[in-house]
Amino acid sequence: MNMPREGEFVAIKSYKHDRSLHRTWRDTMVLKNTDNEFIGVNDHTLVTEDDGRRWVTREPAIVYFHRHYWFNIIAMIRDNGVSYYCNLASPFTMDKEALKYVDYDLDVKVFPNGEKKLLDVDEYQAHGLKWEYSEELDMILKSNVKVLVDWINNAKGPFSKEYIDLWYRRYRMLLKTNYKENESFL
């Protein structure tokens, strides 16, 4: 299978532990795609929920996935600064259809002022009982919350201003290039 390359678009599909489809992002532009890491951008991207509801993302967001970490990071670039939504989730896989992962309910939201909030603990506990999350899975997710908080506290990776600036600039450059290429076909 050919991996999607920089400037191409992929779908992202989120599943629940029972393998039911949870949410789909239709078009995410690839910024970086290696064996271990995927970085992309959603910008006014169509999102479809498992119940069929559809909505469009409001601002550009840099998305970060890794094959060894049990979380993914969405950095939403807003007028008042960057907000983060971090999903505790399985490491991603990719096939010809989409980038895929299992969402494990727990989320960490980081506000532009640096305030952190752990979300959906009740949903995690309810789904843990319903789908019988193993003790091992629970330990993996809780240890990855610690890794994630360490990244946040130390401005590592997607949590650094330089990272956001670099990848947002790259996205803007690819947009211009794609626009010019498409303009030449008119």
C-alpha cells in the first residue's frame, strides 16, 4: 500500500472499543507521514458522527498521531491562541481507506492560558464496564495520561509554539502551491 504523501488528503476514522464507528473526518491534509508519526491539518473539514449528524470544523487544526503513544492531539488555531483537544486512544493504523484509531473516551483539554482539564471520566468508566476494558488497558491509558501531561507541562512536540508555527506555515505553503497548480488547469 502506498502511504499518503505530503499535500494529499486522507480520511480519519475513530472507533470505539467494540469496533463500532464513532466519528469520521473526511479530508485531512497530510503534512508528514512516516512509519511512526502522522501530522496533518483539518480546516473546515466535514465531520460525520456515528448517528449520522454532520458538522464542519471551524478553524485550522493541526492533528498529531503516533504509533507508540496511546493518545492523539488536535491543536486548534484560534484568534485567542491555540487550544488543544487530546484523545486518549489507541496508536493509529493506516490502510487505503483511512487513518484509524480506537477512542477511549478520556480527553484532556488545554486552554490557550495553559489550564488543563481532564474530561469524560464518567464515560470512560461506563464504557470500561460495558466493554470490559482489561486491567492492562486501564494501566496503559493511565500511564499515557501521565506522558501527555508531561508533554503539556514541558511544551513538548505539538505543545510548543515553534511546532505549531512550523506546521501551520508548511500547511499555508502547500495550500498556495496546490492553488497555483489547480489554477494552471483552468
